[in-house]
Amino acid sequence: MQLGLTGRRALVTGGSKGIGYAICEELLAEGAAVVFCARNPGEVAAAAASLAERGPATGVVCDVTDAAAVTAMVAAATETLGGLDILVNNAGGAHPGGFEDLSDEDWQGDLDVKLFSQIRCCRAALPHLRVSPAPRVVNINAVYGRYPDPAFFATSVNRAACQNLTKVLAAQYGPDGILVNSVNIGFVDTPQWDNIRAKRAPGSSKDEFFARLSAAEVPLGRFGTTDEVSGVVAFLASDRASYVTGAVIDVAGGMGR
């Protein structure tokens, strides 16, 4: 399938590892130029060196919970790329815990890295997307936004807000030709699951922990891989998805009853 991404200019947040890195790889393979950001300078440098072997890729250090830093990062990215066609809001992370486990600081931190990072990046990118010939926004969210789980209480609440952000952005900016969609992930094998396993099942191996969770919640019976997410993102960013906006697509192996 020809996706028509050759020459497109993409910005990916949280792109130094896991799903974000896979998205960068996928977009580069389809001919796009990519700028990505992440917080850790060492991880940004390592990912940039690796991705540059695949195509035009640049890494920027940015904490997406800092509004001024986001504005500066988007300005630097669009200067490097010469504009912007694709914004992938991937920054985030699982924050496991029930209601009584979460402090005000936990809630604020989770909101900042999930909902407000998407708001800030979309706001800064909007002037550039308006003049793009094929503007796309893809927000990476979670099935918990529609399938609440008390063990991931903050994620369940905040990802619901992120999904509604996607819907209202699509409605408001559809007349401008800006397509905004959401990809809801379920259990995907990424580095953040090491922290979750350490909290929830410190005595279990990774394989044991994944198998138990998958058997309980995933009809396909396994964790997903990052490339299974990145392929859907590339499609939504492409010309082949030119009549898709306001969609919330689950990439979760059937999880999310």
C-alpha cells in the first residue's frame, strides 16, 4: 500500500523509546522527515543516532509538562522541518494505583503529561498545520479511557478526557482540513511495563506477568508489539486516511469490553 508520506514532516512526542520510537521508525520508512522529543538527554541522543540511519531524524530534549518548553520545541521542530504536516502526541506513561493511592500531586502530574501535553502541542502546532497541504494529528491514548480499571484510576479518568479532546478538535478544525484521530492502546510491550510489574507483581517474571494479564483481559491472549501500533498511526497520518477524522481506534487485541 502506498501511503503517500514521502516528504511529509512529522513531530512525535515521547519518541526516544517504546511506541514513540516505533512510530518514528515507521514514518521514516514511509519517506517522512521526523523530529521527536523526550525528556532524557541521553535517550534522545541515542535514539537520534539510531533513527538517523533510517532517514532524516532529529531529536529535541523537551519536558512536555512545561508549557514554555513545548512552545520552544515546536518552534525548533518546524524550523528544522520547514513546516509541519503530522503531529503525533505520544508522550505519557502508565501511573498505576487506585483512588486512595493517588495524591493531588499524582493527579496533576498525570494530567500534565497526558491531557495537557496534547493541548499544548496542538496549540503550538496549529498555525503550522493550518498551512499544511495534508495536516494530521494522531493522539496516542488508552482503552482505559472507555474501559475504566480501578487499578489504573488516573489513566482511566484522564484518557477519557484525551479522547474527548480528539473528538472536539476534529469537530472544530475539520473545516480547516485538519484531521484529528486517536489510537487507543491496550497492553503493549514497552519499557514502562517494567515499572508496573515491579509495583503490582514484583515476584513474577515478565512472561508470567504478561501471560496472567493477557489471559484475564485480552481476547487475543497476548501483549501487542510496538510495530502493531505504529502501523496504524502511519495509516492515519497518510493520504489513505483522508476521510477519517474524529475516530478512536483501539489497537488492543480486543481488550476493552
